[in-house]
Amino acid sequence: MRITRFGGLLAGTAVLAAGCGTVHASGGGTPSSLTAAARGTAAGTARIAETTTMRLGGMTVSYTATGEFDFAHARGTLSMSAPVGMTMLFLPPKIYLKLPGGAGSSLPKGKTWVALDAKGIGDAAAVPGLGTFGATSPADLLTSLTAISGSVKKLGSGSVRGVAVTEYQVTINPQQAARAAKLPAAQRAGYQQFVASLGGNAITADVWVDKANLVRRVTLSMRLPPAMATGSGSNPGKNTRMTETTDFYDFGIPVHLSAPPAAQVASMGSIISGIGSVSSGSSDNGGGSVNVPSSTPPAASGTLTPAQAMAAEQAVTAFFTALGHHSPAAVAQTVLPAQQSCVSSSMSGAPRITVKSLRIVSAAPAGTGKATVRFAVSVSANLGGQTVPFPLFAPDSGGQPWLETAESGGHWYVDLGASSAFLFSGPC
């Protein structure tokens, strides 16, 4: 699973609480009482704590995000430190997303924030590395709860952060979630894209309400589709689940936010405009040079001597060896000289990578002084103190990861600019 998916899951699941309720059993709760609690909570401010747990086959991965929100004005912030540092700043009509040093995204050089217009949220998925970032906010989670119809199951009493609460439960139909939330058209497109990616599995939502009729916690539980569970086993669709819990507390706090400096912000429009006209290399779209790696290896052309094939394969082996030593400087030395400074900078803050095994499959000519090297590799990453499988490259149509290599100054290097999308290559 690519790191972008973690962020996408964190940002996107809130809308799913909007689906029409299908009753497990009747109880003491009603849609109107839950709606009233959601509306009352949405009229104020609070701190937010989100915990996401993903069960991938036999492993469990958890991470958290915290922030504060002015729900009435849909303004707020969410930050997480693992698996990568990420901050989302909600200032309608824009959402700002910050990644460390632009790592894992196609941001122009020198930019650390990307600005998304609410009406173009769905465009984030078109940008390599951004995935479904920016899909929704905790404010939308509360808004979605006002759309529940049908019966609600009352589960009983308990406490959340020391406050007495009553727990309710509904079952969600993800295909109906976007419509049921009655969201503005500008937001609906992004929601529908995320909902579609989840497939048709039923989703359970639990809601905890206190005696002051404020929502204190919302938990969503769902089975992840295979598209979001790459690397989790031979049958990821049955072995992977995600549970996200959002706590609301410290109601009434002041929320003061400001937009990041304009010089640090890349517009989504400037990034999107370069995609489709550039298959590899760089494009200047008014916000700096943007590199869009190819997702398909170049067609075989020319010839490759045995010595050249060996040199190309050795370049890829050196790349993974340096990556396994967690040395940005060493990794940078294995890529083309023009990309070295960018790669070293883009890998800053990346999680620690362990290369368990590497097998070179083939080296094919890709023009004069160039070769496409296909390989099989087993890679894991330390994410929040937990070790998980971690595919780094987009495979070709046959499912084989690959890297483009090139000769420069009598030496062979990995050419990330012409290669399958590498998670940490950023704008390189």
C-alpha cells in the first residue's frame, strides 16, 4: 500500500457516515435525535482526535491525527506524524495540504503546500503521490450524520474521555452516501470518487452522544477493497479491514487559522495542467518545474550489449542497496546527476525502508544508452513503529515493477524521471 493511501483513508472516510441507515435491530435511538445531536455539535468548535486502524492480513497498523475545528464555518486543521508528517488546513473555499519537503507528491521545487479548490477536490487523485488527499473534513462528518434516515440501534451507555455517553449504530450503504449527505455540488464529486473506490461493501457507523446532546465520538468500520490493500496477502479483499474513530472534545475552544505563505503554495491547477501533456521529464506551468513519471515502460528499441545490461542491472541493485541503508545521500548517488540534489531533498523525512530481497528479472534496450530493468523486490517500511509491506513502484501492465536506467559520463544510473512512479521522488 502506498503512503498516499494512508492519507487518503484518513481524509476520505468521513462522508460514509451519510448513508441511509439499514437497521440491525430496533432500539431506543431515532434518526431525529441523532440528527439533532449532530446539528448541535456542528454549530460550535472542538478539538479532534482521529485513530485509524488497518488490519492487513495478519498485521495491524494504527496511526493518529489531531486538530481543531470551527464546524459552523468548516475551518480547521488536522495533523499526523506517521507514517509521514502531513498537515491538512481547511480554509473554505480552499484546502491546503502539506507534506514534508514535498515528499511523495509531484509538487514544484520549493513548494511544500498544495492548494485545492473545493470544487476541484476530485482532481487530487490525478496527481501522482496525492491520491485522495483532501477529500473531506470532520465538519463534513457531522454534516453527513444529519442525513441519516431509517431506524437507529441503541447499543447502551458508556464513557468517552471521562464523559458519560449513549452509543448508537447504523449500517451504511456506501453507494448512497454522497446523495444522502445532500452536499453541495462542488464537494460531491470528490466524495463520489472516494465512495466508488470502496466498492459496495456495507459500512457500520457507531455514534456516541453525551447528555448535553453533543456528538463525542464517531467510529466507521469497513472492509477495504483490493485496490487499497495491495501487498496485504493473496486475498486482500477478505483479509483487510479499516476502523476509524473520531473523538470530539474541548468544545468551545477558539480556532484561529491563517493560510500558508503564498510562496510556499502550489496550486492544483498548475500541477494538473502539466499532466496529460507530459509523459516524462519536466513541465513549467507557472508554479515551477513539475515532473510526471511515466506509468508504462518505454518500448524496447535499439540494442544492449551484455556489458551494458550488466551495468544497468548493477545500477538498480546499487539503488536498492542505498535505499535499504536509509541514506538519502547514497540513494542520490545512484540516480542521474541532474536528479541527485532533488532526490536527496525529497527523501528527507521518509520512513525507514528495509529491502528484504531483490531479484533482477530482465534488462531491455530502451534507446541509445538506455535500458529498462524489471525486477522483483520485497520491501517493508517502519510506519509509526510498525513494520508493514511497502511497494514503492507502480508496476507495468504485467504487474512487474521497473526502473529506467541511462548511461552518463561512462557510468550507468537510475533515471527516476523516466521511471515507474517512485514514492519519494517528488518533483524529480
